Amino acid sequence: MSEEIVVIEGDGIGQEVVPAAVSVLEAVGDFEFVAAEAGDAVREATGEALPQETYDAVADADATLFGAAGETAADVILPLREAVGSFVNIRPARSYPGVDAVRPETDLVFLRENTEGVYSGHEDRLSDDLSTLTRVVTTSASEQLAEFACEYVTDADADADADGFQIVHKANVMRETDGRFRDAVVDVAEAEGVETEEVLMDAFATRICLDPTQFDVVVCPNLAGDVLSDLAAGLVGGLGLLPSANVGPDNALFEPVHGTAPDIAGEGLANPAAAILSAAMLLEHLGYDDEAANVRTAVESVLEDGPRTADLGGDAGTDEVTDAIVGRLE
Ligand code: GGG
């Protein structure tokens, strides 16, 4: 039986890089693709950024491939993460031979809390002068992330060379919320016999720029993971290279870390690598490890030899790069 993969292109370059990733999946497997809609354009047309049928399709699918959402990101991606029961956003950041990088020695994975923190949607406009945001942190969600992190670093099959992980937080200032996050993660790691190192979020930003080899697996709250993984993207050659997986107990959603890139959207110039590497994570999630490795190898060889998109100094378009990657699949 072929697995059902929901495909949501979303907005901007999502409409260019997701078809590229689908063509790679078509080349390596026999999947049933179900197209679904979400994002700015859908809201403009229907008044709703995330139609109920899209939410239901994602909740029922074997996996989902998502592109990007712009202004409606909070209305789309946050509920979709809920639809798949995702408690962790896995964001690997590594450099590639042939790609100019500020820090070519970078190779780490962010395990980002995916439902809470300042992204839990509790914002209020209390007066003409005052808006507030409630930061939500629970011990249970922090522990669930920590348990995943412990399994991740002890699983011989996972792409982690680490014995332990770093916990990035700002508990010296956000004592109650990041303090709770830190304490829950440390407690789980201690119980599991996994080593941890605590790194304050601001110090992490400096340290990763100076020497990214200090970090292998980084466990962090939601906003910190979103921002610091973009920082890491800057060290390895840009957002066009970072895939991600939103993983839940029985379901998952895969998306490039980049957004809609309105400056180049519609021009066929977007780098499809992040979306195609997200598809590789999807394949792995469904148990197609050989196919996932095949896709990664093809992406790596095209990044090394070209053709490359403009963000990586080349002059090729999305389709040319995608065709080259498909052509290198074994
Ligand atoms: N594909 C990534 C995307 O749509 N990014 C928009 C965004 O702002 N995402 C916030 C998040 O990942 O939490």
C-alpha cells in the first residue's frame, strides 16, 4: 500500500520548491499525493488561512510536506503542528562541500520545542498603548522534548555524533518559564543518564559564530529554536539549505526552514534544496532510509558540482537544479 502524503505548497516560493520536492519523491517511491491549501492566498480568497479540510487531511495523512506561509504563518503552521501532534521541530544545520559558508565546520541539530513559549498564541491588545503576550511553558511539554532528545542522542541510527546535548535557555532572566524548561529537561536527562551542558541563549549566539563545532545537538525553547536555527543557516550558506521536521508520536510534517521569500517568489529562482532535504527527512520518517540517503547524496553532489541557484552564487533556476538532483538519483 502506498503512503498518503498531503502536499501544501502555501505561499511565495513554497509554490516553487514544494513541486520540486514532490518530483524527487515521485522519482524514488510510490506515494499517493493529496494536494491541500493553506496560507495568505487562501485567506484572501476564502477568509480562512487554514481550511478545516486541510487540517483534517494533515491529521489523517501518513505525512505532510509543507512549503511556506507569509502573513498567515501563525494561523497556518501553528495549528498544523497541532494537527500532527508535533512536540519537536528538528532542524539540522550543516555545511556542504562546494557551498561558500562563513563557518564550513558547522554541523549541528536543533531540537526545538514546538508548541509553547511565545508561539502559543496568547496575545492581547489591552488598550491603545498596551499589548501583552503570555509565555506558556509546561513541565510536560518540556519533558516530552527532553525524552525525545535523550533518545535522539542515544539512538545509533540517528544522525548525531553526540553523547549528550546542550540546553539553550535564558533562565537567568526568564526565571519562571525558562527555569521550568531548563529544570524539566535537566531532570529527564539526569534520569536517562544523558550528559547536558547549559548555555545561555545570548552566549550561544556568540559561541556558535566563533566556533560552531562546540555544538552537536541543541535543545531549546520555541522562539530560540526558530531564531538560532536561522543564525546557523547564515553560517552554512543560507536558508536555502535548512530542512525541518515537525514530529509527533504518530504523524509528522516536513517543511523547509525558510519562509515565502516574496522578493524572488514567482520568478523560478528559489533554491529547492531545503524542501528536497525536508522530503528526505519525510522518507526517513516513513522508513525509507535508503531512499532518503539516495536523495541526500544527490542533493550534496549537485550542491558541490552545480548547477546552483543565485543564493549560492549560481545562475540556475529552481527547475534546472531540481532536474539535476533527480538526474543524480540512483
Ligand atoms: N516553511 C517555513 C515557514 O513557513 N516559515 C514561516 C514562519 O514564520 N515560521 C515560524 C515557525 O517556524 O515557527
